[in-house]
Amino acid sequence: MRSSTASRIDRRALVKAAGGLLAGAFLPPHALAGGGLASASSSRVLFVSAGRDKSGHLVAIVFDGETLESLRSVELPDRGHGIAVRPPAQDKSHGAARRNDLVVFARRPGNFAVVFSLDQSRAALWLATRPDRHFFGHGVYSADGALLYTTENDFAAGVGVIGVRDATQGYKQIGELPAGGIDPHQVILLSDGRTLVVANGGIRTHPDEPRLENDTATMQPSLAYVDSANGEVLERHELEHDLHKLSIRHLCTGAGNKVMFGCQFRGPAWETQACIGSHLRGEALKLHPLPDQLDARVRNYVASLDVDRNGETAVIAAPHGGLAVVMEVATGRYLAHYDMANVFGVAGGRSGFLLTSSDGGLASADGLAGVSRPLVPLTRLAGQGSSGEGLASAWDNHIAAVR
């Protein structure tokens, strides 16, 4: 795939800035993908998600996973989507001087992202795409927290790109990398601290008709591995041709860099497809059909997924069927499922998972379900902060743990 003009101009700066990535090479993959913001108390896990508050405002909210107390909210100009959490500083002597940032991205085809932290004295920083780009809703930091990678649409050329921004210089954009396909949605980082994994949905879109999908007959969804230091597409994998309408959209990575992915089927509504898959580098993509007619309950739509703190268990949200599926990462084996209406967001925390719904619901799930102890029933939380007011009347698609 061709490189953009911005990539060529900024290649030297990009490679120089990427030089520190290997500092985090031996961190577990779920630590790279999931978080690192220093919380007010090291004994608790915080969470961040976008949604609509009780007053009807679109916001990004950081809250305590135990007390459900809102710690900070930032009003958004439109709906938010994915979240990136800046990892902790590797050099502890400079940790206090560095912003512990969170980023919430606009829902596609939005052009904004907001960077903020728990420090109320720091104003939020607003990012924008180039005029000929828009965000696809997701991003991830480099292992050392110096760079921010964002999935974007070069809609004139009809190709996906990964924007690269320098988090140490006010998030100035310093280049672009190829996404390895069309319609890059989510991007994550492997434990080598260098390899990006990109879920390319394969659908060409244009912001003039933002929700119109123009080429479902010729879709080319793929999973691509991209070298963040030089932009080389290391591997690119597609499903079988008769599955070309199965759009790969969401990712998480578990132990051994096993990638779990969730799909959204763009074929006829009456046709049922397995929408959960996994991949290891050098192998073919694998889909994991569910037993007992559960694939039909998924209703061809996975909204999000995440792994537990050990990278052994994944929970996959299927909101159209009111279903959260628990799977073993190593084998792709079905373990259990929860019933939860409109479940969209999933985040692995210190001792399990937190799930969100589009009606403002919060629920906790056992992180070891079906692996070493029996399934613990889903616990629906009241969603009440210390003030007695609910956190949100609606949650958007994603939630992230801030460890």
C-alpha cells in the first residue's frame, strides 16, 4: 500500500520518536492494551467511558469501579466511541512530570478527540484530524506513552491510515502509517511494544454520507500487522472469500499475543454467521462458532470485547441479542454467557469485568468464569455515585479500565 505525503515528509521524525518503543517490550499484552493511568488510590481500578449524563449532555466520564463515584467528566460536542489510556512512565523519575492522559475519540466519521486526565486543574486538549481525514473511533499509545496511533480514513483515496501523534509535544501529528486495508476500526499494540494490529472492516465510506456503506458486495475485511517504527505491513490476513461480508471491527489481545476479534456481518439478516474469532501470527484466521444456537442470539453483531488481567479469558458483547459471551483465549472455547439487555462495553479490571449498556446499566462479571471456578451470576450495579445520582442515562460502545 502506498504511503501518504505526510508519511514521507515526517518519516525521519516518526522513526526517531518510535525509537523508545522497545522499552515496554516485555510488558504483558493486556497491560499495553488496557491501561496505566495512576489513580488517586493504587488499590482501586478506575474506568472511563463515553455516554449521555442524566442532564442529557454527551460526556466522557471517569469513575471509581468500586464506589461508582464520578471523578471527572468532560462534555463532548458529539458522541464518543473508543478510549486510549496512556501507559505509566517507564522512568519513574520523570513520572510526576508527565501527563497521565486519557483519550476519547469521536464516533466515526467524527473529526475530534479529547485528551484529559484526572487532574482537574489541567484543561482538556482537543485534537482534530486533517480536513481530508476522519477518525474511525479508536487509538492506542506506544508502549512508552510517547506516541498516539489513531485509525483514520483517507476518504479521497479510499484507504485506511494510522495517524501518528507525538504525545510529548502537545499531540502534534508527525506522520501516518498504512493501515493494511480499508476501513481500519480498532488498533492495538502487541507485547513487543512495536507491532500494531489493525482490524480493517473492509467497507469504503465517505463522510458526506457517513453511515452509508458503499461497497458491501466487494468488501475486503482483514487483520493486519504493521511495524510502528517503519510502516511495513508485516502480515495481512483475510477470511475465506465467501465470508467477505464479515467485517472485522474490534480487537483485544491476550496471553501469548493471541488476538481475539469481533465481527459485524453485512450480509442478509436471515443468515447467521459466527462473529467471534482469533488469530496468532503466521496462522490463518479462525472463527469460533458458539453452541446451542448462541450464534443466532449474537445476531451478527459484536460491539466490543476485552480480556481479563491474565489474558486468559475474554468477554464479548453482543448488544443486539442482549448477550455477553465468555471464552477461553488460548483455545477459543466457549465457556459461558450472561444475559444483559443492550450490553455494549466490556472492560477487564483487577478481579473481573465491568459491562455497560446503552440504557445506562452497569454490571460486573467474574473474570475467571468457567476456567477455575463456577460461573458467578451477573451482578447488575445500581450505577449510583456517592452523591446518589446515576453516572449516565446511556453508555456508548466502549469502556476501558484505568489500572
